Amino acid sequence: MGIVRHTLESLPPVSKEDLERVDAIRDEDIDCSDISEVTDFSKFRPWEQRQMFKPVKVAVTCKLDADIVAWLKQGGKGYQTRLNSILRQVMAHGQ
């Protein structure tokens, strides 16, 4: 079989059968012999990787119920980030 290339848009849909077939593979049966073991983590910089994906922020004004704002703020600084994270999770699940 030759090399098959796809773009994100041209990827074929994943079927339920595909997922079941992958789920059936045991970890012990996966051949990782061609992957070298990582022993040097000195170049691992997760904070720099987060910087690579930085969505554009847009300032908005909205009215929220006071109890919701109080709940978000009870965690201290970063309540807007928490709100953004909650909305992103809901968006990702299509709700």
C-alpha cells in the first residue's frame, strides 16, 4: 500500500466499527519498538506549547445572574478564564 495523504477537510469519517476495532486492541499488542524512548525532558516546555495556540480574544459586555458571577469569582483570580473554559467545553460537546 502506498502513502495516503489527507487534509483535515478530506479525512474520512470515523465509523463505530473503526472505534470498536481500536478499542479491542490491548496496550500490550501495540508495537512501539520503532519509537525511541524519551529520557531527556529538558526541552519539554508545556507553557511554550500553550503559547502556540492563542485564540483571538474579543471584549464583550453581557449581563449574568449575580449568583453565577459569585460562583465564578469564588475560585479567586481568573474567573473570566474559568467562564471561557466552561463555554469552550459546552461548545466542544455541541450543546
